[in-house]
Amino acid sequence: MSDYQPLRPTKGPLGKLLAPVAGFGVTLGSMFRPTVTEQYPFEKVPTPRRYHGRHQLNRYADGLEKCIGCELCAWACPADAIYVEGADNADVLAETGGGQVSPGERYGRVYQINYLRCIFCGLCVEACPTRALTMSNDYELAGPTRAGMIYEKQDLLAPPAEGTLATPHPMVEGTTDTDYYQGSVTAPTAEQVDWVREHRPDDPTLEAATAVVQGSRPAPQPTVHTLRPPATKATATREAARGGHAGDRTTDAPGGPLSAALDAPGSTARARATVGPRLAAGSAREGSTETGSTHEGGAR
Ligand code: SF4
Ligand code: SF4
């Protein structure tokens, strides 16, 4: 005879009688709960702040691109979804008579992400040394063709924020690429505007950048990538309750949700020690045009 002893108590006579229909209890209980059907695509529910969506290539506050074509993102990608070809800014300097695409020696001439391969792991964002690559909250990536799912640089590059200059143009005088990385450049300068006016008088970004230089409009604000506007009042309310789609997925302004969580009684000393400095760093970078997810839209 077996000495097996069940851990769960055995059912009594009433339990045995109702056992065949017990499963319907879940069904009956669910019938009286409010429906949770999402009315997509008419209502777009906001994603979590750190959602991994479409990638974005970011710019500095004067409009120069952050990508230096180093290919580290491509090497880090486990799905072999990224293809990068770098090129020399010296060639652009010679061609344009002084303009360049990014600060420093190199820029990303070709940049492709194959979204049929990408698993949205974010390792490419972790690998990027300049915070050029971040991920947005955009999840609507379906397409009718395979070729159309290979996003090119022009699909991924953030457009110049209002008040910044389109590339190519010179770096801010007297700065290095390190100054750019450290956030010392917060707006285009008069020399850069003059250069663009001389070489591309019809450039559409000139007017707003000129106003910034003249002080008649504020310096460019960081671009925040968001989903399309909510379709209904209900989704707008939910989005507001969640704090909206902040572009920065890893940093948070003082008083923001992350700061509040750290200040909460349950927050551990370790969390405050590890996340606190990143909060401070994020506040210092507020002049940046990164988004990305919404991100300084980066999964970092
Ligand atoms: S998110 Fe992951 S899979 Fe997609 S491109 Fe980046 S590293 Fe590759
Ligand atoms: S996105 Fe970042 S890691 Fe990738 S090539 Fe550009 S600078 Fe290098």
C-alpha cells in the first residue's frame, strides 16, 4: 500500500458533489467584472515609460547628429538586425566648405535596422557610447513588404528640433566632441546660423534658429517622442494618470514619478544609491535633444 499523503486537504461530500462544475466558478466570476477590451486602434493605451519600441537616432542641441558610425550597436545586436557604415567628417568638411554631420571625426553615413529581425532587447542602446541610439514608445511597426521593414537612417533619425539647425554645419566654435557629449552645447550659435545662411539660404530651419540666437525665442527643448494623440477623453485621462509619455526612459526630473518612488518609505538605500546619481545626471542633461523614448529615450 502506498504511503502517499496529498498536501491538499481532500474534499468533503459537498466538495466532491460540486467538483464537476467548480471550473465554471471562474467563468461566472468573470462575467460580472468590467470589460478590459482595448478598443485599438481607436483608443491607444499609453505604454509603460520604459517600453522598447522603434529606435531613434538623436541629435545635439545645435542639430548635429550624435551617431559617430562606430558600429558598436551592430556588434552588440544578438539578432544581427543593424547595419552601419561610418564615414569621415573630413570628407563632408571638404565637400561643404566647413560643415560636418556630427561632432568629431566620424558620422553614421548608412544606418539600417531590420525590424523583421529585431527582438527589441535594447542591447544596441546599451552599447552606444554617445547616447545616439534610444528606443521610443512607437509600437506600430507593421508593414506590407519585407523591404519596407528595413528602416533606413532617414526613418530613424530624429528631425531637427524647432530652433536647431539641419546638418551639415560647423561645430560650435572652440568646442570638442567631448564638450558636446558633456552637454556644454545647448543651442545653435550666431556663427553656425551665419554659415548655414551663406551655404543654404533656403534652409527651413534657419528662421527658428535665428530667433534663438537673437533671443526672441527660447533655446530648443528636448524632443519627446510620443504616440499619436489619444483618441478619446478616457485614454487622455489614463495617460495623464500615468504621467504621460516622458521621452526619457531612464532619467527623471526632480519631483517626477521616479524621484517620488525613490522618496517613498519603502525605497531601499541601495535603490537611492544606484538610481539617485542617474537622476542627477538626467537633470543635468535636460538641454539635450535626446528622446527616446521616449526616450532620452534610451534603455540605459
Ligand atoms: S533591440 Fe536588440 S535585436 Fe533590436 S536592433 Fe537592438 S540589439 Fe538588435
Ligand atoms: S548608434 Fe551609437 S553605437 Fe551605433 S554606430 Fe551610432 S554611435 Fe555607434
